[in-house]
Amino acid sequence: MTVLVLGAGLIGGLTAQYLADRGDSVVLADVREGIAPQGVRRVLCDVTDAPALQTLMQAHGVRDVVHTAAWLSTAIRQDPLKGIAVNIMGTAHVLECARLLGLRRVVLASSTTVTYTGFAAHGPVPIEEDLPMRLISDRPASIYAACKLSGEHLAHLYHDLYGIDTVSLRYAAVLGDLDNITSVPGRLLQTLVQAGRSAQAIALDDPFLVWGGREEFVDARDCARANVCALDAAAPIQRVYHVADGQWHSLGDFVAAVQRIYPGLKATWPADLTTGFAGFPHQRPAPSDHRKAQSELGFTCAHALQDSVAHWAAKAH
Ligand SMILES: NC(=O)c1ccc[n+]([C@@H]2O[C@H](COP(=O)([O-])OP(=O)(O)OC[C@H]3O[C@@H](n4cnc5c(N)ncnc54)[C@H](O)[C@@H]3O)[C@@H](O)[C@H]2O)c1
């Protein structure tokens, strides 16, 4: 029986590697060609092509899916319609294949950006997955977040209506490989590491790379392990979980973590920022509650911010 990992990017690649290392049969599929991790078969597949997806699953005897294929927020801002097609219809195709083929479990990559919507009205207690949300005034603050929320809703409905076993994982802002950047947190770390290596002074003025208050980060290695825990969990009840470690960091904390590796780094940024992370309008009022991920999936993060920054900075070319 095979696990199909959709999306051979940062998190999908690490997930496939993790599964292969423990002896699982793994197929890694992406719309782009690329190198397969050791022990993994890599194939071409576009998640917007439902018949091709179904054929692929049948050909490889797929039993479980980890679906990470998506357009991230920066790409989706440039071509919303194509991004919506990949992120919403692609997810719908995965769920529909699970229904038609009777797959065992589908793990979907979601994002804590779906909770940013409730920041303005939320108090200082950790933000639960099942956060109260007013449909109009607390609506998602980006098309990307709306796609992720749609995916969660579709997954819940495929479970309720058709009995499909789904788990959605909301990763915090992910830190990983700096040589293939598609995400805002990746761009932030890459910018600081490059400035640190050349001991340059840098003025952070891109509104997507600065934030007031504090934000959560998670290591891509932890996201991969969370995916595997979600595949293995005996009885996921809530079906939506935060992948975060309960720590939240100011921009000053983040810069300091990079400065511990590159003491010559000097960075400045606008004072009195009122926006939140990645240009979102509100600042985070509390960290995400991750207790259900621990109790239902047996998952806790292993890599704190400093460890993550050091690991990925050292690997970058
Ligand atoms: N990186 C983050 O900060 C972050 C945070 C929260 C959630 N997520 C989610 O985690 C998942 C993985 O993110 P990542 O950081 O690995 O991103 P990534 O960009 O590294 O990987 C996404 C992969 O999806 C592939 N893809 C795009 N369109 C496709 C299509 N039509 N068919 C098949 N493959 C396609 C891309 O080629 C890419 O390899 C995504 O769903 C993302 O939304 C990421």
C-alpha cells in the first residue's frame, strides 16, 4: 500500500523523505519535474486534472494521501484565478478521488492564516482550532486563507457525508530550505541570512516582511513529522489541528535569532507597526492552541525558532 504525497515542494519533499526512511512505499507527485528524495518515486501530476489524479492513484495502489500541493499567498496574489483552481478545485479533486477509490486517510495542508480572521475580536487565551467566527465581519483576510478555509470545510463535509477520513493541519509560518523560496517566512529568513553573511545593514521596509506584535513559526521538518503523525493517528476526533509550538516572536526576536549566527547583521524596520504578519491587518493576540495535536495526533514540535534558523541558514547556498 502506497502513500501519495502531492506537492514536491518544501513540506511535501520532507514528508516523502520521512515516510521512505521508515520504509513506507511513497509516490511524490508535482506539476513540475524535479529530483526525488532517496527511496521515493517522483511522478508528474497536476491536481487540477481530476482524471489524471485518479489514474495515478489507481496505478500506484494508493491508500493514503498527504496533500501539500498549492499556490502560496504571494503567487495567488499575482494570478488569483489559477491559484483558486489549484487550491480549491485541486483539494476537491483529492477528496473526490478518496471517495471514488475508498482511500483510507487524506491529510490536507492548511494554514494558521485561516485564524487571522478572528484576531481583532480575540482575547489573550490561546486560539483554538474551533475559533468563533462571524461569517461577514471575520471573513478571511486573503484569497489564500479563503482557499485554505474552503479546503477545511470540504474535508469536513466529505467526512460527514461520505465517511472520508480526513485530517487538516494548520501549519504556522514555515521555515525551511532557503534555496527554493515560495513563502513569506522563507523570504524573510533568506533576506536576513543574505544580509548577515555579507555583514550588511538592511532596512526591512517590505510590508510583508515586517510585523507588529508577535507571530508563530514552525520548522518544515516539524510539518513533515506532523503529516506522518496525522497519517498514523488512531482516532483523530477534531480533524483540524494547529502545527505550532505555543511560542510567538516579535520581529526583534526573529532578527536576534539570525544575529546569533551572523553577529555582523544589522537590521532596521519601521517603528510602531500596527499590522500583523505578512501584511495582514491585525496583530496576533495569542499563540495557537496546539494541545489537540498533542493529545489526538501524538505530535509536538521538536525545533524551536533558534534551532530552525540555524539549521536552514547552515544549509543555504
Ligand atoms: N510555507 C509556509 O509558510 C506554509 C504555511 C502554512 C501552510 N502552508 C501550506 O503547506 C503546503 C506546502 O507548502 P510548501 O511550503 O511546501 O510550499 P511549496 O511551494 O514549497 O510546495 C508546493 C508545491 O505544490 C506544487 N504545485 C503547485 N501547483 C500544483 C498543481 N497544480 N499540481 C501539482 N502540484 C502543484 C508546486 O510545484 C510546489 O512544488 C501548501 O499547501 C501551503 O499552502 C505553507
